[in-house]
Amino acid sequence: MVLPFQLVGSRGNYAVAADAIPHELIQGLSRLRWLRVIARGTAFRFRGVAPDLRSIGQQLDVRYFLTGTIENYESKCVIAIELSKGADNSVLWSERYQARIGEIHETREAIAANVISALEVHIPQSEARDAHLSVSENLDAWAKYHLGLSYMYRFNRNANALAARHFEEAISLDPRFARAHAGLSFTRFQDAFVKYAPDTDVAIADARRFAERSVELDTLDPFCNFNMGRSYWLEGDIEGAFPWLDRSVLLSPNFAQGLYSKSFSEVMAGRHAEAFSNASSAFSLSPLDPLLYAMHGVRAFALIEAGNYTEAAIWANKAARAPRAHFLIPMIAVIANVLTGNKAVASEWAEQTRRMRPDANIQQFLSAFPFVDPDMRQRVSESLAICGF
């Protein structure tokens, strides 16, 4: 629930922003298919200096609140926003934004985009924590889904299997839960992409099948469309992925993972300028995203395609150091550092790759990253071969 913001100090000439920004947040959040948002007509009835969030939550069955303050001073406007949990008034996330008084209306869209992206990360994390604290047998489909998400984003074989089990349990409780089917597609994508599964062909078929079912159940959910698009990668059909990934971003323009996935498809298709731009946008929207390493990796690929090897190595090294990066990511750092002539650093990343996956090889890499451009494939192959892959 988004409450009208409070004005601190002088009302100034832009007091209307105290209602305008929450209104835009309500509109933006209402596009998130997994989140129920209280309408403006009800939310704005609770205008007050210190609203009782616990009482409001009980009245309207609301779990989370966005509140904020706006303070005008000198030539600036400071906007402070908090995401709180209604049950105990705990603060899950907060941020402060500054804008020049005359530019407040121009910055509203950027603030809304940042806040919506933050909620995409922090609310699922909160739901997962609650689920971990509960007795597993008592969890409903919603809780089991978020518990699955918490394992899915750990990016290792055992956690991925646990995630799949929780999604399956969610589906058994609610067979029409579209996002649980999409989550199951995501886990099978991991099985195929990172080669967890012994039978990759079965994992590829499952990733498509579960994604198709999720879209069938909810055609307007960005996460479902995102997983449908990614399932095409596994078959090397980059162009087939674009309509679904474009649709995921159209449905939710602030969906960072949708933007990242578009950037991945673009860099595989050789459109390096668009890829770098979309990967950068994804990062700005979600700088703590569980796919952070992938966003950096796409930027590295885009710069390699552009021939800017020095900067590519910077982003590739960041990608390889990012939390939860799988074995294919340090291989990107191998390539970028070979191309810059830094064989020593490339060798270090090669050793890390082998510690993570002793059987890592060029064919695995090109299967995961099906570059359309034969010159890019050659550069990748020759760089990895130099380090013994």
C-alpha cells in the first residue's frame, strides 16, 4: 500500500508532489502481476502525520507499506521513501533522493522506476525469510513460491534442485499459480545452461514446457514472458527470444531482469550498442540484483564486439568477482584479458574456472553463448584455447 507522502517544513511551490509521486508509484506497482496494490481512492483516505500501519494493515489485509516525506529547502527538494512491513513496522528498505526544486516533476519518473525495482528485490526476500521461519508443512503456495525463489537465485546445483521442489509443491497446492510454473522453467533453464542436468535435452524441453504453461495461465505477467523468452536461448534461437523479452519489458518497463535478458539476446545477435545500453539500464534499476554478474558479463561481451578490449576486461573482472557467478563467468574474464594481452590475469581466471568446473571447455561456452557473428565466435574460441580450454 502506498500512502500519501508527508510534507516537512514549508509547503513550497511543489507540495503537489506529495500526492503525485505516490500516485505514480501506485500506477507503476499495479503493473506488477504478483503484487496486490491498494487503489489510490482507498490509500489516500489514510492521510496523516503518523499513520498506524499495523492497524491499517489489519483493516485492509496489507502486508507492506511505502511511505515517504518531502522537504523543500533552499533550491532543493529531498524525498525520503521507506518500505515497511505492516505486521511489526520494521523497515525493509529506504532511500533518499534529491532534486532541484524546478526539476522535481522531471525526476518523478526516475524515482518511481528506482522504487519499483527495489520492491522487486526486497519484498520477495522478506517473504522468503518469513517462509524459512515457518513450519514447511504449514506454508501456502505463495510462501512456497518465495522460498523457491530464495534458493533459485543461489546459482548452484543443490540450491537449484531445492528451488524446483518448492515450486512443484506450490503448483501442487495451486495448479494455476503461473509464477510457480515460471519458476520451475527458470530452474530447468539453469539445469541446461550451466549443465547441472545429465540430460540437457530433457532440461531444455522442460524449460520451454513450464514457460508455456506459465504464459498460458497469465499472459500479462512479465516474469512468465521473461522465462518464455529465455527458453529460446537454450535452442540457440536468439531471434525467437526477442518478442517475449520485448513483451516482458513492455508489460513492466522497470523489470531489470527483462532488460538484462534483452541485452543478452542483443549481444548474441551482434547488436553491441543496444546490448550495452540495456545492460546498463538493468544495473541502474537493480544494482543488487541476483543476476548482477550477468549484467556485467553482457557489458563485457558488448565491448569485446566493439573492439574495446581494455574496458571489456574491467567489466569482465567485475562479473567474475560478483556474488554467485557460475563457472561460465570467469571464462568471460579469461577471454577479455587474453584480448588485452594480460595473460597472467587470464590464467588466474582460467584456474578459478577449473576449480569451479574441471570439465569446462570451449564447446560448453559457445553452447551457452550462441554468438551469431562468426568473427566473435572465433575470437572467443582462440582466446579460451590460449588458456588451455
